[in-house]
Amino acid sequence: MPEAGESPDAALYDTWDPTQSAPLSTEEMGLGAPSSEPTELPQFDERYKEDLNGLLFLGALKKSFTWLGHTFVIRTITIGEIADIGVIAAKYRDTDFNAKAYQAATVAACLVSVDGKPLPVMPITNAPEDSNLQAKFDYVLRRWFAPVTDVVFTEFLELEARARDLLEELGKASG
């Protein structure tokens, strides 16, 4: 309860002055009696260390795979790219091609290279709707066949699942 003249929020937002009081015991903090047994700290699963480095230092996970003699490199995508995928695929929203357009846009966004080379695309104008992703989408849409986008999209979904597993593992290790 606040003292006379204090605001009602004073009890909620108080500062702690270490010179005015002794440190709280573990019982006072609600942690129970101290244990004589050493507490085992959660350990980070070794299988995720390389992926963790990718997320921490690059901000993305990358994956390389070979299919029909071609080497594809893909990566996880950003929130902005996910939003752009929605904008690009929206043109096809009310058509039977909706799912394939979303898939092709996602493949265009996640693709880093094929056989060591990026997609040969560049926007023609500086208009916001003429983006790198739009150019890559147009390239995939006009030149790739459905089985290729199916395979790359499936590999992308596996990479995204690995990123989610990593984040879940991070949560376990942090306690």
C-alpha cells in the first residue's frame, strides 16, 4: 500500500537500493531452500551448433542439395520476403494457379544459386513493383517446370523446419 502522498503506482515501480537492505535469501525470493546437490544446466544439442552459427552470424540457414545433376543452394527467407511473396502471388489469388504461384514466388525468394550461378535476372525499372524478387519470380514462372519448383519448395520447407527445430532447441537450452 502506498504511503500518504505517494502515487498508487509507487509500490509497483520502485527502485532497489542495495545500501538500504540485505540481499534476499532464496526462500524470500520464492526459490525454496538451497540444495546441496549441484544443479545440472541445460545443454545445447550438438547437432544444432552449425545451424546456430548460420542463424547468429548470417541471419539465415543455407542448404545445398543436388537433384538431376544440378546443385541448388537455398536459404531461409526474411519476413519482408514473405510479405513480397504474398504481393507477387496475389495476382493469381482467385485462379486455379494460386498455390503454384505462391510456390514459384517462394522458390524465387529462397534460391541463392543453381550450379554456382544466381538466376540471371535484374529489374528493368526502379518502380517498387519491379523488384529483384519479381524478376526472379518471372524467370522461374516462365522457364522452370513444375517438378523443379516442387523439389526446391520441398527442400525449402525442410530447411524452414530445421530452423524451427533449432529455435525450439535454443529455448530448451536457455531453461
